[in-house]
Amino acid sequence: MGGLDAFETWTDAERRRTQWERLSAKLPELRRTNEFYSAKLPPRASGLGDLPFTTKADLSEDQDAHPPFGTNLTYPIDRYVRLHQTSGTTGRPLRLLDTPESWEWWRECWQPIYRAAGVTAQDRIFFAFSFGPFVGFWSAFAGAERLGALCLTGGAMTTTERVAAIVAMEATVLMCTPTYALRLAEAAREEGIDLSRSALRVSIHAGEPGASIPATRERIEKELGVEAFDHTGATEVGAHGFSCSARDGVHINEAAFIAEVLDTTTGEARDDGEGELVLTNLGRWGMPVIRYRTGDRVTAVRGRCSCGRTLVKLAGGIAGRVDDMVTVRGVNVFPSAIEAIVRRFEGVGEYRIALARVREMDELRCTIEAPLDVAERVAGAIHRELGIRCTVDAVVPGTLPRFEMKAKRFSKTNV
Ligand SMILES: [Zn+2]
């Protein structure tokens, strides 16, 4: 996988010192010209712990009150060159602006991600992505150009057209959501094409935890003939994480982001442990986020990884949104834990999970495309491994709708 960058093997002291140097150097300017942060930041700060958290609600309310872009602007508006929006998974989309410098920072953030996956200038990278206002793989495309790879857009194509383009252009790397990787393999089979025999050798996935869920990753690797890597990022924060050869989690790029973990019960933020991921970006100074509560539930581990990096690792990737955790008869479960079981069974296609509140009791119901006996075995495994009862209904393959982008397989209802 080649050599590591100096920041990838920082000691704790080197990391803390460099991160604070980079952030504190910009605080005076933010206090002076950025209306949003000048109202938030204390007049003096001797460390990260002196700065307040930023929430998505803070940013949304600010944009509602000061349309269309809010007041988190460090520079006059004519300095900005790109607009992106959040995908709107939770609430109204946020608008994010970038300057030429911050867009360059995004491109730079992709270099360690590609390097960890062994992607080089010799590769042809296919982006199965719509290229709409959602930042998604826009920055990955720009980062791949910077790397010197051949970038192949898969925008405005049907799934069948994308399969044909991957084969015809001899793409070696695929970028898409985990769900869509499996959808591409399925569509290829219907056309009599076996993508595992194509030139594809690596895939990088974002938008869902799938590539860090062993059963999902193994299925992608088998069906596409690739080594699959996970990537984490957010429109309002940046492209921050990537999986390495250890394949047991996601490292955060700590040269470009400060990562903390917030214990939501005590309100205490630490360097590692279990809780909500809090990120500060170091390079998007035109519209920064400082101590931003991502809403992602993680377990952060420090120490040297088998890949040689000392960058903090989110064990098992991002388990889910803090809001997605459900409690069934006193047991806390993330939908990703159910996916980890469902995907292990041969012959399972698409699936859905529904949490229904029936007479003050939460009940979990799973619908899967599989034969009845497989559905029964899935229910048994969920009960055995997670300690919860889940009704599993079997439906005919092809019954459930397919997803193009981010999958929404989990729903909560009140009965
Ligand atoms: Zn590693």
C-alpha cells in the first residue's frame, strides 16, 4: 500500500500540538469576520475544551433566519465558488459554500483515502453517482483528478447503462453506496454479465455503514470481484474517514479533522471511547464547523493499528445515527446490527426493517426477499445474537423497491 504520510504516524503529543496550532491560528479571523462563530466563540481559548459545540440545529436555524446561506461566512460572498447541500436525510437540506482554497482542501482530503485503498494514477475510477447538489462523490471525483487517475462519470445513467460503461471503459475502481454496488451486480446478472470478471479490483463506499459490516462487504467483494473499502464523510464537515488493510474500522484523517467522542449522558468529550462523533474541520475556513456534533454513534479506539497508522479508528465504522438506535424490550439495537446478520445468509436479496410501537411496546419486524426457511433462520439468528425477538416475513425476490442512492431500509411507526 506504499508509505504513510507523516501525519498518519503522529504521536498523541504531535497530534494535539499540530491540531491546536492549526485551529487557534484561525480563531482571531473567525472572531473578526465570521458572524456565526464570532457570536459563539469565547474571547480567549487555551484549548479545544474551551470552545462550544456546534449542532446541525444551530446551522439550520441560522440559515432559516438569514437565507439563503446563513452567517457562517468568513469571507465576502464573492469569494465562494461552489454550493453543495446535505442529502436531507434528517430535516431540511443545509447549504454549504466552498472557496477555491477549501475545495482544494477537499481534494487533498481524498489522497489518504485513495492511498489506503491502493488506488493510483494508473486507475480508472467509475463514479456511480447522480452529481446533483448533494456533495457525495463530487469531492471524490475532484480528488481522483488530483491523484491523476482517469475519472469516469456515471451521472444521469440507468443502472444498466452504468454496468455497460464499467465493462466498456474497463474501470478498475468503483465508487458508490454499498447498496448500489449490490444493485449493480444484480442488474449485471440480469443482462448475463458477471461483474466479478470485469476489470474492477477496488471499490470505495460511503453513505451507509455497509462496507464495514463484514457480511455486506464479503458479498460486495464476491459479486464484484473487488477489495471493498469504507469511507466516511459529511457535506457540512468534509471527507474524513477511510478503512485500511486491517479492515476492522475507519481511520479519521487527523491532519484535516479533530475527532472527539461525546458521552451524551455526561456531556463529557474525550479522545476515544463510545459515544457521538464530534468533528472540527481544519481547512474549510470559509464555512467551518467547530466541535460539530455529527449525530453518528461510534466507538473510537487509539493506539497503533496493524496498518502502521496511529490515527484514531472508529471500530466497525459508524454504527449508525444516534437517533436510529432502537430499544426493544430493554435491548439497544442499531439497524446495522440486523443488517450484519441478514446479509450473512445466502439467497437473501433486498430487505426492510420496521420498528412499530404497539400498545407501548416496541416490536421489530423484518421483511426479506428470501425463501421461507431462510427467513426463519434469520429470525433465529437475530434472537440468538442480539437477544431480541423479530418477526421475519419472507417475500419473493424483486418485490421490494431498489435504492439508487442512500438506502432507507429502516422505519419507525406508531400503531
Ligand atoms: Zn489501520
